[in-house]
Amino acid sequence: MTNHYPALIVVLPLLFAFVVSGVAWVKKSLCFPLTIVGMGLSAGLSVCLLGRVATTGLVEYRMGGWETPWGIGYHVDYLNALVVTVVTVLAFINLIATRKNVVEETPEKAGAFYSLYLLFIVGLTGIVLTGDLFNLYVLLEVASLTSYALIGMGNGRAPMSALNYLFVGTVGGCFYLLGVGYLYIMTGSLNMVDVATLLPQMYHSSAVVMAFIFCLVGVGIKMAFFPLHMWLPNAYGFAPTAVGSLIAPLMTKVMVYVLIRLILTVFSVDFAFVILKMGDPMVWLSSLAIVAGAVFALAQKNLKRMFCYIIVSEIGYMMGGAWLGNNTGMTGAILHIFNDAIMTLCLFLCAGSIYYRVRGLELDRLKGLFSKMPVTMACLVAGALSIIGVPPTCGFFSKWYLISGGLEAGQYGFVAALLFSSLVNVVLFFRVIEISYYGDFEDHHGHGSSGEAVMEAPASMLVPLLIVSIGLIVVGLYTGGIVNHLINPLLLKQGFLG
Amino acid sequence: MSDLVVTLLGKYNYWLCVILMMIGLYAMIAKNNLIKKLVGMNIFQTSIILFYVSIGCKKGATISILEHGAGHHGVDPTHYINPLPHVLMLTAIVVSVSTFGVALALAIKVYRKHKTLEEDEILMQLRSE
């Protein structure tokens, strides 16, 4: 049983997705508890898997017992285990926190919503755990398709944004598939470790270079890397609350994981940095992404859309860190995947509870919320401090690694972009805090909240939100442990440049 | 010149895929109607499926089914086409069909709200909101 952890993490949500969609025909109220069970099992097993990987270093799993170059193998090392734990645990917390939002925004659709929710997790955990390039494509499309459907469940502009996301996302997936095709032509293998052992003789072949570029563009589209980010703000901004806070923290981070996996395991560090010399241009592009995301965020008048542009900027942090080409930068990038997922979840959950009470997220409607919803706003401040990078929140530590990595590599443009974006984040969040702390509360009638006074969000939302906010600080304090026990051994094993 | 012709014609399967891909991409970018864009997207996906199918082929080889078992001499791989890319594409076809299904469902939702599928009209409606 314990040997099957990697497979169970992916398969259990899949089974529960079918059960939930079946049960929805009989009794709708059972959907939520069943989803909790499925998600909870998957999260628990991920934590166990992380514990095992932390002691043994590597867990291998062969699907159906087929040996790896022929069958599909799961190759779980420190990086997979860390990311899969983040994905499942955060999805579990989000599931509990957004229950009331789901009941309100997509009534009568609980069965469809929760089965899609579980299928999305199947896609993400599969992407993270798999050791097979084509399997990764299929699960990538599973995650993308479910996210299109989930976003499309919203009202108003949501279906149109989902359709635009679908067009762009499909092109991204196809580019990745094309890159895998090139690799398959050259090596005749689809297993990541196997491809990595076959590739070194062909590093100078233009087909391998094109394979890398196709994969890079494909993954770049899916992660909304500037200038391929155009779909993100609308898709995440107009999605139903529960969907926004599920997809925004997880999808883009998992795509950054895929890129790091491709660099570290498949194409190898030597190929990406020494032969292709892609480091410099990619770091400059990331710096541009950071600055552009920050500037666009300044122009937003809606809290959720502002968060969306902050994500675009944060993707720049992670891509830049990964492409700095030194140990510190890569550590920062991996740490930031972990931290940014928690920070983004915290911010989107705050937006969710505010929306639940205020029925709007325009900045001028936040007036006086500090007196009405003190706990939610305190959590928003915690998330904001982490995004800005104030110690002891976790955002500070990953930004510290990124900045020192940038200085080490002599990429002063990247360092400047990081500092600029931190300053812009200060402005952004202090504007929000100023409005909500000093502004006088105005009751907006006629927006569906008539008669109901604005007050603190219900406990079912507050408790998960508090857990996430405390998590920000706890993770910050344990950064040393994460770096020493999980990230350093990983980079050492991959033979990362000194 | 003759070298160029040989290079172009020798890899005609790749050229056909590139042309199909560009047709699809053009339709996705230039067309105004959402359904036409969807068809363009499907052409784009199909071109990659055909690319994969064509890389499994070998000259003078047959489908990879052994009629009388492998025998003592084993199997000569040059006599059989590579079935793996074809099998992979079964999955890719499923992905492409389900993407098309989700996209059509979303298009219906868009149509119900805006009463049109022309993108410029939808954008005008959104701006006037």
C-alpha cells in the first residue's frame, strides 16, 4: 500500500470525481463531503510522500509494473514532492474556505463544480509527479480543460474570458506537444530520465534546440509569462471566487515547476546555460515581466484584477530566478514557487471573503472595511507584507535569495526590477489599506446586499484564511529547513553550476 | 537549386504540417467569428497529430502486427512502422475532441449572453457595458 503513494495521490481524486458526479444525481448535499474526503486523502498522502522523499531522496513508481523507458514511470524527488504537497494542501484549504461562495455563485451545480475541482487536482498532481514527457502533456490538458470549464461557470464576462484562455492555452499545449515530438524524433524515448541520458550527444543539433524552444514557448504561454500573459487577468479576474482562488495560486506555479523540471532533468543545466546561452535574454525578459506586471497592477481599480497583474509580475520573479544560472537564484525560484502559492491563496481568499460580504471588489467599495471585517483585513495585510517582502513573512526570504542570486550573477537589471516591483507593491497595498482603514464606510444598497449589514466573514472562511496567514509566517521561519533539507540536496544531485 | 528542391520535396510531410498549422493559426488570429476560430484551432491541433503520425512511417514497411509470431530470428524493425507515435495520437485526438467540446459549450454560453458570435460585436457590447 505505502509503495503506491505516488499513484494514489493522482488516482484518488480521479475516482472521487466520478463518484461525486454520480452522487450529484441522487443527493447534492453529499458532493461537498465526498470532495473533502478525496482531497483530504490526496493531501495526506502527499505529506507522507514528502516525508518519505525527505529521508530517502527519491521514490520511483512504475505504472502497472512496466519498466521505465517503455512504461510510464513516476520519478519523485525533492522538487516533485515539495510542489505536490503545496498543490494538494492548498487545494484542500481552498475547498473548505470557499464552500459558501460555491453555494452562492454556482447554485444547483455542486456536482459538476466539485467533480471539475477534483479533476483539476488530478491534472496538477499528475503534471508534478509524472516522469514521462507525453504523460505530462495529457495531464496538462486535463488541468487546462477543467480550468476552462471552471472559469466558464462564472457569470457575466467569464465565458468569453474562458474561451479566450482556451484559444491561447490550446496553442500553448500544442507547442509543448510539438517540442516533445522533436525530442521523440531525436531520442526515440519519452521518459525524462532516459531522454536526459540520450541527449548529450545531440546537444548541437538544431532539432534539439527547436524542441527546447517549442517547450519553452508552450509552457510560457500556459504560465502567462510576459508578453504571453494577455489571457490571465480576464480569465482569473472574472472566474467564480472559488475558482479564482484555486487556479490562480496553483496553475501558474505548476507551470514554472514544469519549466524548472525541463531545465534540470530533461535538457540539463549545461545545455540551457552553457550551450544555448539563454540565461541573459531570459533574465532580461523576466525583468521586463516584473516591471510590466507591476505597472499594469497600478492601473487597476479592482482588487482581484490587481492581484492578477501581481501574479504576472511574480511569474517574472520565478522565471528570472530560474534563469540566473546560479545556485542561489534557482533556490530562490523553487522557494518562491512554494511561497508565492501560499501568498496568492491568502490574497485571493481575502478577496473571496470581502466579495461574499460586500458584493464588489472595486477599490472604492473597500472603504471602512477595517472596522467591519478586522480579521479578513488583517490577513490581507499579512499577505500584502509577504508580497512586498517584509521579514519574517516567507516572501522576504525567497526575494532575498532572488536578489542575492541576481547580484551574484551580475544581473543588476533584474535586481533593479525586483526592487522596483517591491516598491510598487508597497504603493499598491498601502493604497488598499489606506482606503479600507481611513475611508468612511458607505453602504451600497441595491447590489444584492440590501438590508444585510456588512460584517465579518463566517467562521468557515476565516479559519482557513487564518491558517494560511499564519502559514506565511511559519513557512518564513522554517525557510532554512526547507532550503537545507529539500532544495540544496536537489540542486546538488542535479549537478547545478556552483 | 536542385538541392533545395530535394530538401523541400524530401520532407514534404513536414511542409504539409507546417502549412496546415499556419492555416489554423491564421484562422485563429484573423477570423472574427468564434466558430471559425474554433475550426482554426482544430486544424492547428490536427496538423500536430498528422506530424506525429508521419514520423512513425518507414518506406516499404507494413503495419506492426505479427502474423505468425516472432519465430527464431526475431523481428526486423525495418519491416514494420513504429506504432508508438500513432498510439500517442489516439490520446491527443481525445484531447483535441474534448477541447473542441468544451469550447463549443463555452461558445453557446457566450451566444446566450450576447446573441452573437462575432467577436467585434461582442467587444462592442462589452465596452458599452
